[in-house]
Amino acid sequence: MNATMDPASRRPPLLVPAPRSLTRTGAFAAIPAAAQPTINTDPSLPPSGYRLAISAASPSIHIAAADPAGQRHALATLAQLRTQYGDNFPELEIEDSPAFAVRGVMLDISRDRVPTMDQLFANVDLLASLKFNHLQLYTEHTFAYAGYEDVWRGWSPMTPDEVRRLDDYCRQRGIELAANQNCFGHLGKWLKLPRYADLAETHGDWMFDNAWPMSGPFSLCPTDPRSIELVRDLLSQLMPCFASPLVNIGCDETFDIEFGRSKDECARRGRPAVYIDFVKQICSIVREHRRRPMFWADIALSHPECVPELPEDLVWLAWGYEPDSPFDRWCENIRAAGREAWVCPGTSTWRTFTGRTTERRENLKAAAAGGLAHGATGFLVTDWGDTGHHQQWPLMAHALAQAAQAAWHGPDQLDTADASSLHVLGDRSLRAGRWLDEFGDADLTLRETCGKLSRPDRTRLRNQTAIFIDLLKKPAEQADVGDVADWRAVRNRLEALMVHRPSGLGEQMNAEIMLACEMALVAADRGTWRRAPGGLTADQRKDLVDRLDSIIAEHRRTWLLRSREGGLESSCDHLRRVADQMR
């Protein structure tokens, strides 16, 4: 080794997920790229486990694996070693196996951003390299159901043929693509249309989670027989496109139930019973197709006494996106009833321009620890697109590396910044990962202040960053958190990060990082200026409008590099509304 080699080559092995056992001798072996490893089956290894040995004396590469999945994982590790070291491998031995049997990712394709097929294929390649083995695409209205063109027209939906192609691509790489269609709540895009309006639980006012006033349709009415017939038709079209037996039926956050047409039935039998009956009907449809249902477990877990009443084969997806999400308690309740549990943390990228580094790390740690303590079989990290899906791809990809580590290794050793820089972001200087971690905590002080103001028992703002929500919420909804000095400090941190942003990521990622910086900085400037005595000046308003117009134009350009056109204008509308308020 010599001083002219790049940082990635000089470092000890940088692997993501990092292995449980790695021994090195300090020697190096010159092994050309064309050399093929010897591969043997070793049934003594755990399922999906492998042993990878690189010998300098031969030189040679030997792989032993428990099964084909273990072979794939060993080859993924070998590929990362070659990325770091080229043909000059370190002599080492790795023995490794996963903490969770299922290590999955759920991507939201219903909040504006539907990836292109090329991007979906690239995503699958990345997931395989990170040893994920499960993928879901969260769907509300972005599958091209026959006979329902009025719902998905203009949204660039996934077609049945595209799903089959993606399913085949996933299976070739050891990834299970599971069907995902919300079948109860989150169906406003359907229920706002005249054809489906009378299937809604309510078009009136209701309370979301007993905390936030809402109005308009959200969930199907569970007591209307036509609701289940709609679900039957949708699932009968969707499920045949997937080889996997698993079907995520959603059913989360149905807080409007009881506020509308099912009010009398809820009063008579209880809200949980009405909810459970509808979920059971959906499960029966799934079972008729010889598939297995899974659902978001938040509503059912709020009534733990009802856990035994739901079908035994239903997979419980326990989700939460904060450091204090009680995965331990949730999994204990699910497992006590003999049901299968998966833990579902988040990437902490949505409703941000920067990500939320501290919250993501602690959330992943809590999910892994709680799941492993109580026998959860799956770890499904989610990436949502609420409020315009403005998070840029490098933020999400970097977060997936840390999620892969938690799913494979458990709650420890979650510092994946350097390995993510090299293997996910392609940055051989190894700066990008740590920069993204700093970027994601740029307004942490404001998030902590917001959280304590909203509820004394909370340590920080939930499910969003302060600068994001300050920019995009309507003035009447904004909470004046922090003074000018607090906001100026955040603004200065962002400006320094923008100046020193990593530049070795390639043209596309560099542009996405720059756009994220510009979005964050315009939000911080507006937040600072509007808190000054007298509020925004005319010159400041013009400056912000001009910058937002440029940001919208660049947002359009970068969006189309990875995502389809449908949903783009909806995403831009969030930013355009802010600009229009200041014109």
C-alpha cells in the first residue's frame, strides 16, 4: 500500500451491511477480476449465512454458503471488496448471517413520485447489493386497474406488464416483490371523484388521531357492501401480477371511521369491532387467491385486546418513525397472541429537505432491538412521500444503507457513513455519508424545541423537520418556534454545509444534493426573515420568490431523471403556493 492510493483503498474493509465476524492478517492478494471464487454448500451455516475466505498464499477466494441466498450474500460482499480494493484484496475471512429473515424496503409510489422502470431496476440492484430480500411499492391510486382509468389517469401508474417485469427482475436477484394496495383508508384520490364518492365513510369533518382536524373523504365505509366489492375487484387484478404470496392490504390510520356513515354501527358494536370485521373481509379475499395478507397494525395495536380476534395468518406490520416508537411493546403484544410480527421503521427523509439523521438512527435501533427481543421475523424500512415527495435520492439511498445494517446486524454498529459513501453514493473520498449525516441534523435544535412545545413528553418534532414545515404550512397553521437568532444559526449551518458539500458523486447526484441545499436554505432564510421585527420586507419577498421559481424549475428537471411525469405538478404545487403567497 502507498500514500498515493485513495482513501477507500487505504481503509480496512468498508462493508454495508458490516459482517458479524471479520478477521484479517494484514497481507494482500493480487486476484484479477476474471478470477472466479470456488463455492461450496455448508449446511452447518445458518440460513442465508456464508463464509468468505480470501487467501494470499494461493491466491484464491473460497465461499461456503448454507443456501443460494447465502451464496448471493457472499458474492455481494465480494463485489464490495472489489469496489474498494480493485484487484489487490486483503487476506481475510468473513463469517456472517442475518439477524432478520426478511429484510425489506417499502417505497411510496402514491405521493406524487412514481419511479421510471430504469430507476426501479436500479433500486433493485442497490437493494440486492445491501442484502435486502423484500420490496413493496405502496399503492393507493397508481396501479393501472382496468375499468378505473378515471382514478389513475394522469398519474403515470404502474401497469400490470411493468409489475410483472419488475417482479421477474427482483426474483432473479433474490428479492421478493410483494403486492401492496391500501384497501381501507388513504383513498381520498378515489373517494373525491363522483363515481366513488358515496363509498366514503364521510365527506364531513373528523379528527385524525384525536389531534388534528380533518375534512373530506379518507376511508371506505366499512358497513357498505359495495366497499368490499371494490376491494375484491382491485385485488383480483393486482395479485396475479406478483409471484409472492404476500399482500399488504394497508388498513392504517382509519381515524375517520365512526365520524360518518358507520357512526350508528360503531355506537352499537364498538369502533374496533367494525374495523376488525372489514379487515377480516379483505383477508378472506386475499385467502381466496391463495395469498397471505399483511397489514399496517397501528389501529389494531391501539386496542391490544383485539389482537386475537384477527386472522391467525395475518402478518402484523408494526410501524413507527420516531426514537420512542415502542416496538418492544408492540411486538410483545403481537407475539403473545401467536401472530407473526414485522417491525417497520422509516428512513426519516419525508417531509424534509435534509433528512432527520438523529431520529433515523434511533428509530432503526429501536425497531431492531424490539423486533429481535420478541421474535419478529421481518424488518421493513419505509420511505414515504408526504407533502410532495421533495426528498432527493441521495438522502434516501444513504438512509437505506443504515437500515440494511440494522436489518442484517441488529441495533448495534449503525455508523455506516463511510461504507455508504463508497458503495451507495460512489464517493471514494468517503466524505458524502458524513456530510449527509450533518445535513440531516442541521435544524435539530429547532426540532427539539418544536417537540417540547407540542407536548411536554416529547423530545423533538415528529415526522418532519422544522424548516420544512415552516415553509410549507399555511401561515395560520405555523407555530412561531425559535427566535431570529435560533433560525439564523440554522441558516448559517446550512450555508456552510452548502459551501462544503461533497462534489465527487457524479453529475446527477451532485445536482440533487445542490437542489436539496437550495430548498433547505430558502426555507431557513424565510423562517429567519419572517421572525425579524416587521416581518418580510418587499426585497426579501422578491428574493424568495425568484429563488423558489428557480428551485421549481430545477425540481422539474431532476424529477424527470428518475421519476415519471405524473405527480410532478402536484409536487411543484406545494412550492408554488409558497411563492404565490409572497408575490
